[in-house]
Amino acid sequence: MTSAAGPAPSPSGLAPFGADPSRSVRAAITQASVERAFTILLAMAAVGLGAVNVPNVVGQLRYLDPVCGPVLAVALGLSFVLVGIAAFVPRLAQPAQIICAVLFLAALVSWPFTVREPIPATQVPWPWWFITVGSTAAAMGFAPWRATLYTALAPAVYVVIRLLPIGGHAGVTRALLDGVYTAILSGAVLVIAVVLRRAATAVDAAQATAVRRYSAAIREHATEVERVQVDAIVHDSVLTTLLSAARADTPEAEALAARMARNAIDHLEAAAADTPGSAAPVSLTALRTRIASAVCALAAPVRVVESRLGDVRVPAVVADAVASAALQAAVNSVQHAGGAEVDRWVVVEQRDGGVHVEVGDDGAGFDVRGIPAERLGVRRSIIERVVAVDGRADIETAPGAGTRIRLDWAPGAAS
């Protein structure tokens, strides 16, 4: 027994190669998700630290220039608000991050020029409380090399300020410890941002490649299915009609050839006008009637065995494929199994929620492995036609032992 089955377009509308990666597959890390996460975290840090340290900043304004000091503090505060707004308006994220980073660095570098009198030794310059916010904003808003320079420059400037009397004259040890702590924290943020961004970019590229390959596979699969359908139509409707017409030497044979020619024209017109999913499902009773009407026009009698059918309906594309494959099996039997003395039958049954059709005879039989590759009857018109709708075709035959061709389709049977 020889069987054939394989992947094909699902009549239920599901993708033939599994779920579409562009729809059902959601990567855990993407460029957009990383940017979104960092934008939200930066907004929370900026707004939170800004609100908490407002009293500390206001308390140091009396040591600063009455114009430049408040202006820089208010400008930086407004940039924090902009960063917070950017959490809800993604297109503002990068501009807000750049503005925040630039204003913080301006406030830090200009500290020696805005201080009128040294701050107490127990205090730290107010930019210290926001140095991590500025470094994180730089890591998110700037290119990696610019962010790296920023992360190195900000702690260095702060160390210098802390060594000066206007910065609290903290001493070398305290200033270096603060600078190293700031550099480590800012550097960690920068490394995490760069690594996650690169990983997200790689994930996005891999997903885009998967979608492109999936689309190419879909196109190739559709082309293959179309080729199988065209080959089957040509063999069933055109070649068979031409052969019958060439052999017609009696009025009955000529009438049969003419009828086959009309059917072939109708078949080609229907195939050209067919729209997937436009036809209603077909009942098994209607399917059996269709097969019976087709085989009764053959040159040799074919019995249609009565069987009890349920109320199962199959998709129209499945009914077309099964009916056409059954008719081609009967045609092959009439042409090759022997004359009218051969017993031929067709059985249509409900099975596994789908349909089972058997076309058999007790005639000459044949060797499946001996079918030439250029012959399309069994391979294209029967096996591949049923496989194309997620069905299965089994052929049981041997020389002198008759032939049984079984066609099966059940919903969800494709793997």
C-alpha cells in the first residue's frame, strides 16, 4: 500500500506552515520595548528625584547668583517634566533625553561661575542629586560613543568641583569616592542600555528575517498548489477529453466525448472564476450525489454503494478535491482495469468528523512503483490533489489483484 500526505493550505484558513510570526509570535525583547522601558524608568527617576529634592535645591539658591542659579535650576526641572511627559508621548523621548542631559551638564559645569559664596561643608552641590538622571538621559539620547564621553566627563567635573571651596571643599578622599561611585553607577546604566539595545536590534532583525522567509515560503507554496491544480485540470478535463474524442468511433462514444468536452469547458471556467472561501460547505450527501452523477457518464458501469451519512459538512474546496480525485480514480479504472465485466464501486462514508471515499475494482491492478514520472493521473489528479487540502490518499493495488483508492479528509488532521 502506498500513501501520500503532506503540508498544504488549510481549508479552514490557517497558515500552512504554522502561526504567522508577524502576528502570533511576540519577541520578549524588541527595540521598541527596550526604549519604552528605559523611557519610563528615566521618567520615574527624573520626576521622583526632582520632586524629592526641591527643598534642597531651593535651600542652596541663596549661595548662588540670583539670576543664573534659579534659571538653571528651573530649566533643569522643566526638562525633568518633559522627560515625564515623554513616557506618554514616545516621539518626544529622545529630544527630551538630550535636552535633560545637556541642561544637567550645563548646570554642573557652570557651578563655579554661579556660586557667590562657598556652600557649607556639610552640603553637596545640588547637581549631585541628579547626576544619575543626567547620565541615564545621555545613555538613552546620545550615540554610544557620545554617551561614553558624557559618562566619563560628568563625574570628573563633579570631583573637581568638590575639591574647590565653592563645592564644599570635601577633600581628596571624599571627592574621589563620590566621583568613583557616580562613574560606576552611570557606567552600569550605560552598559545595560547598550547591551539591551543591541540584543533588541538582533531580535528585531531575526524576526524580520523570519517573516521574510515565511512570506517567501507562502509564495512558493501557493505556486506549487496552483501548479498541482493546473496539472490536475489539464489531465482530468483536457487530456482525458481529447483521448476520448480520438477513440470515439460510435455515435454513443461521440456523444460521450461531446459531453466530456462540455464538462471540461465548465470545469476550466469554474477554476478561473473560483474565489477561495466563497462557496458554502458541502454535505456528504451532496458530495456522494456529485460523484455518482459524474461516474454514471463513464463508458463502464460503476456502482455507488449506499451508506448511512451524517450531517457533516466539508469545505467546498475539500469537496471539489475529493470528488475530482474520485472521478479520476474511476476514469483510470475504466481505462486500465478491464472491460465491463470488471466490478467497480464507489463508497462515500462519514469518518472521524470528515469524509472517507473508496474507489475500487477487481480488475487488472498495477504496480504503483512502475508509474512513469511523466504520467499525471495518479500522482497529480489523485494524490497531490487530496494532499493539497490537508487530506490523505492511499492506494492499495497489485498486478492482478484489483485496485482500491481511499481518500480521507478530517478537520484538523493536518500536521
